[in-house]
Amino acid sequence: MSTWPVQDAKARFSEFLDACVSEGPQVVTRRSTETAVLLPIAEWRRLQVAARPSLKQLLLSDSARTDQLVPNRRQARRSQVAALG
């Protein structure tokens, strides 16, 4: 992977983008610290698919799955229930 200071990446963006497409991921640095990566779209899509858990992994996981599936219920107002009774 090539490394580009943020100033060079901004000033020569077309060249930066072409390098990404032809050579692969390009790292952007800010104050000599690696900050971001520009990836070809095919690589990004491959990573997105690989990051998703399979149905089997979801079903076998120890973490709770229903917390996100069931919306919170609003508590009944007792004053209205008492007034109706």
C-alpha cells in the first residue's frame, strides 16, 4: 500500500484515485499518522460481505438477539385505567 500525506491526496486527487484503482488500497496520513484508506469499490464490497455474520453465526451467538427485534412498550397510565373502572 502506498502512503499519501493528506495535502498530496487533496492536491493530486485524480492521481490518488488512479493509484487506488490500479495498485490497490492507498493510505492517507495526517501529521505522519495513518488516518484513512481509499479502497477500490470491489474490495470494499468484498469486505462488507465478509463482515456480515451468517444466519448460523447469529443463531449460535451468546448475545441477546431479541433486544433489537422487540420495540419497548409504553407503560399504561394507571390514572386512565382507574378512571375507566
